[in-house]
Amino acid sequence: MQQCDAIIIGSGQAATPLAIQLAHKGKKVVLIEKNEIGGTCINWGCTPTKTMVASAKNIYQAKRSGEYGFSTGAVSVDLPAIIARKNKVVTMFRSGGEKRLQNEKNIEIVSGEAAFSASKVVKVKGSDGSVKEYKADLIFINAGATTIIPEIRGLSSVPYLTSTTIMELAEIPEHLIIIGAGYIALEFGQMFLRFGSKVTILQPSQRFLPKEDPDVADEMKKILSEEGIEFKLGVKLQGVQLSASKKIAVSVTAEGKDFEIEGTHLLIATGRSPNTHSLNLDITGVITDDKGFIKVNDRLETNVPGIYALGDVKPGPAFTHISYNDYLVVSKNLLENASMTIQDRFVPYCVFTDPELARVGITEEEAQRKGISYKIAKLPMAYIARGIETGETRGFMKVVVDANTKLILGVAIIGFGAGELMSLLQIAMLGKVTSDQLKDNIFAHPAWSESINNLFMSLNE
């Protein structure tokens, strides 16, 4: 058994900077990773998907060339080339993280699967069958999450894809069926539609994007439907099987009628679950909820002093930037004697469909539930000069404003560059800038940010 100062399980977005900060303070750190350095974001999440989304966007734009007064001719799609470009970007990001860690003399990178063998002891089993044990007073669990595979009759007998394996396809699906209609499903659905697939999205719930206001969800569904995605909401999945033609047949019930949807490929996009089942947490006494997420306090410490959970293994929003902020909370509290908490922090996010969906703060529905006196500022992207000039007029901007203080409470934007516009308004929220101040401010013409003037003018209409 080797003694160290800190053990970090998993190398996600909280882990690498945390390991380096601890090492800089002279602490001996053991970083355990069973797959690839960088975690989900770099290897199977943000980096690869957004790289492929960029290819799909350019394919779409090339096909729109006539709208802009020129012709590209026929557009062909080379999926292996798209995947090769994706792999190149992923390798670049991953190797950068690996080098940063390897250059630190106080960090030992251990490859293998981690599990607790005692309260503050972690056993690591390598791929070669070797076993090592490490003991530390500080342990940080950053093990991430994995795709939930739902219990659907016959699913185990058919080939299906996950958000990881779909990015390694050698050929474009003729007809991609997606079970689940969340953000991951939308990104992949539009991506493969633009690559040339027919796409059908199935969802048991009748309400689309339930975390968004209905008008926001309806606008996103309208945009994707007009582009060609077929949505079937409120369907009950009965089973999956191979048809006589060796295609995948999904049996569903909707509005009292049974029918089959037949496709060539099936993507499971029904959410993610924490990678905690193999950690032997019961040995430590660390408490999890009924879904396996590790319970933490406002400073990300578990019920066992000295054991922390960061990123997707704890309840709450599962975003890369939240994992990174978890690192800041823990490192500043432990190493700088700060008193940071996760209470009331902003949770911005962006869905990289085209156009993007970006949001921060509360929705209109949340404002109603909380009994807040509010006003809504809303502006279609088709009313923005830059949108008209660039041919990017889909979507709208929507802001929830406190009727009394005129402070911004929430932002939802569907449109070109929505993530950047949302971030501008998030900065205004941080600085407690009022809607009147934004309405009367000078923004460069004809930048997208100029829309902020007209957006808040709508409050007075």
C-alpha cells in the first residue's frame, strides 16, 4: 500500500486542474483513470461531437449556396474523413492534458479501475490483472457518467448505438431511429440528417424539452421538423427486433394504436447514470441517492470527511463547465481558505444544434411558480439586422426581467451564436445591470449584440 496526500478517481474536467493545483502545493497526488485522460468531454462528449457538428453545419451551408448567390455543385459527404478529423482534434486535446499532468513531478498517473477497499484506501486493478493500493486523507471522485440503457424488450438482441459508438460509424445510416429527445438526441439527430440520413426521434413523454418554457421548446421542435427530423412524442415503446429485411423494427403504441417504425440504425439517447456502481462506496459509508449519484454538501464534500464528489457523479446539472467550477470550489476552499459554495451559482448551457439553444437563469414557468412579478422581453431573430444580412433568421431571444428591480432573471435564446449572446447577458446578470441600462447602451452596428437594444425596447411595447 502506497501512502499519498490525495487520490483523484477519474480524469474529467475537474480532475486535471485539481491535480495540478494540489501538486503545486507540494502534495503527492495519485490520479486514477481507467480509460483515457480527459474524461467524457474531451474523448466522447463535447470535443468530438462539436467537431462533427461543425462538419454538418458546413455541409448544410454548402447546400444553401444558392441563397447567397453562388453555386457549389453537388455536395458529397465523406463520413470516414469527418471521423478522422474528429479523432485528430480529440487526440490533440487529450495529448495536451496528458503532457500537463506528466510534467508535474508530484502527480502519479495510474491506469486501471478504482474501487475502495477501506474508508480511505483505493485499490486499482490494471488491465494486465495487477493490483495496487493507495491510501490518502483526501479523496476526490470525478468518475463521470455513462449512457443509460433502458429496459426495452428485445433491445439486447439488436445492434444499437450510444452517443459514443455512433461517432465511429463507417457509413451514413439510411434511417436513424433515436430513442430519447433530449439535447444529445437533438444534436446527433440534426447532424446525421445533414449527413444524409432520414431521422426519426421517439419519446415516451408528450412534452418536448420539459426543462424549457413551452414556447422555447415549440420553436426548437418547429425548426428541426422543418429541416426534416420526424418527431413522435408520447409513444410507448413495446419492443425492438430485427425485421425480415434485417432492419431494426421498433414497436410502439401511440393514441391507442400499435405500429412499427423500421430503420437501419438505432441510437439510445435516454440519459446518463453515474459511474459509481463499481466503486464499492458502501465500504466507505459514502451516501448515494436512489440513482447512484453521490450526495454532497454545498462545498462538494460527502458525508465522509475528506471524500469529495465532483462533476457528473453527483446530483445536479451534468455540464463540463459545472465540473470545472466544482474544481474551483474545492481547490479554493482547501488550498486558499476560501468559503465558496455551489449554492445559487449560475448554470449556463448551450445545445449545439443549428441554430443553437442557450439558457441561463430561471424560465418564465419558474418565475410563475415562485410568484415573482416579472416581464418578458422577446425578439425574433428575423428582426435583427445581422440575422437578415447573414441569412440566419431562425429562432428568438427571450429574457425574464424582474418587474420591480428591472434586473435580468433568466435568458433563453434560439439562434445563430446564441451561446455568445446568452453569455453577454449572463455578464449583465453578474454585474446587476438593469434592462434599462442595456436598452440605452451603445452596441456596435450591425453586430449581433446590437439586438440587445431592441430586445429590451420590447418591454415598453
